[in-house]
Amino acid sequence: MTVLRHQVPIEKYHGTGNDFIVVDAAESVPDRPAFATTYCDRETGVGHVDSARTDVDSARTGADGVLFLSLEARYSPPRVVMTLVQPDGSIAAMCGNGARVAAAWAAERTGATELMIDTPAGTRRAMVEGDDVTIEMGVPAFAPRAVPLSRETELVEEDVEGLTVTAVNTGVPHAVALVDDVDSVTLGSVAPAVRCAGVFPEGANVTLASRADSGPPGTTDDEVPRFRQRTYERGVEGETRSCGTGAVAVAAVAKRLDRLGGHDAVTVTPPGGDLRITVPDGGAATLSGPAVREFESELETVVRSA
């Protein structure tokens, strides 16, 4: 057995603090789960391994996942096949911020402002305007088989492991709890039991939200409902600075529970910054916000041959 080591070109992006290592899928990475587990580590991952380089901002070590992206530029609009490998080595069916990053990455290469992102959860249309990216997220689903749930009835404002949650799928399953103050809940203590509760046969992300003040009087935001958000992500197994599917889940649940005052537009603010969501009746939700390129580098991977 011959062990060969080679360098894989990567880029680092983030969407409101939800950060990703981006790899062109044409690059050879034989063991994608091991690559993700190694370089997403928050103590020893990307950033830490580049700390000797002066051209890399290593202020934040690790990442929330690795995006393997395959660009099909011959289509109009261009298409990107997106595979997100999470820090635990699993593959996520959908990631809102990841899809926005994929669109920004492809726009940089093609100059296109409209792109199609192919994910395991379906194909999503993206629009790019500078650093701002809007992605269609599909129709939020509350049906038990769609979430999925281990029962035949919807789960709406019920107690699950001590937290009152509503279950919705926005590309991945979320258990959403509307609370008085997201900062008053110790997310790392309450979320793991809900994430692994028996009612969620495939597990669930656990998202907290609390109503926030609208924008200053006289501004365009003064009528738009606002919520603060925190999410414990399945696959990351911890809290992230932002979660796009979670932000859409907050908006969908708030609308389902008649907390939006008749509005379809919502601003949701995770720790990493503002995200803008629309949840039209019977239509696809949209997610908008910044997608920012941080740096490029190279990371080592191992190829074994006979």
C-alpha cells in the first residue's frame, strides 16, 4: 500500500457567520468524511493549520462543514451540484447558508447573477447581487412523513423533552421553540435530548426564537416582524453562529402560530447577523443575506493506492 499526500486548494466562506470550507468537487478527496472531521475541528482545523501563513485570517479555527461543489457552467442558468459534509462526517440534505455560499462561489466563476443549486433536498434557484444572495428554500412542511416524525399527526406546540416545540422541515428537520428570550435558555443543556428524541427518527435541529423589536420608526423595517434565533445543529452537534434552514423554520412556525400579524416577510437574527425570509402562503420560502469569501489556502489529504 502506497500512501500519497497532496494539497487540495480550498476557499473559506461564511454566510452570517455560518462558515464553510469550499472544495471544487473535481479535486481528489478520497475520504470526504475524514477530511471534514479533520479540518472542521474548532481547535485544530482550518485556520489553526494555516496559522503560520500571513495571508490567511485564522481568527476563527475550523468550520461548520465542507461544501464540495461541482459547477456545470454549460447550463443557462449555470448549475452547481452541492454536497455538504458536516463535522461528524454525515451529509446534510440542505443548508440555506451553504446554498447561498455555493451560489456566491459559482457567481464568482461565471459572472452569473442567477444560478441553480442542486442539493439532496431538491434544486433551488439563487439570485446574487453583490455580496447579497437570495435562495429559494422550498415550501416548509409540517406533515409527519415530511419532517419526518415517528407518528401520524403533526407536532405543533407540544412538550418534547421539556421544551415546547413545533416540528417543521425546511430542507432538514427542525424542532422550533418560541421562547421569551433566547439568551435565557442554556441551549447546550436542553437541545441534545430534543435533537435525539424518539419522535424524530432521523434526529432534528433544535432552534429557539424570541420576538425582537422592529426597526426604528420611519424605516422600511418598522413594520417587518423580527425574531432572534439560536440553533443547535444536527451533524455539528453544537450551536452555530447562523443556520439558514433554522431561520426559515422560525419564520414558518411563527406564521403557522399566527405570530406575524399577517406579514409574509420576516427578519431573523442569529448571532452572526440578519437574515431576511419570506414565507408566502402555499409558495416557496426565500432566504436572503450576505455570503462572504474569507480566504483561499491548501489543505493536505491522503490518497492510498495498491
